[in-house]
Amino acid sequence: MSKLGWFAAGIGLGALAVVQLRDNPKAQVAVDDAILAAREFANSVAEGYREQEKAATKKPAPKSTAAKK
């Protein structure tokens, strides 16, 4: 399929989605739930990444350099 065909298909599917969201409140609720779930997932991933970076940047305690006798 040519690029123009994919472009036209995308426009058609986008228009269909807008009509469904406008006319069907259940569809809007489903989209809102999906967006909320995606945001929660993204926040969890970001929090895990921050924790991993924080743990990686912690420097270990210096070892004692006292001479053994």
C-alpha cells in the first residue's frame, strides 16, 4: 500500500474514532480508563528508573585503611 493509501486509512480511522467517542459515552469512558492506566504505568516505570539511578549513584562506604600488625 502506498504512503497516500496509509495516510487516507489513518484519516478514515481517526474520523471513525471521533464519531464513536462523540456518540458513545461508554467509548469515552473506555478511552479515559486506558489513558489513566497508561499514565499509571508510565509513572511506575519512571519511579523505578529513578530508584535504580539513585541506587547506582550511591557510593559505597570507604574501607578502613589502617595497617594490620
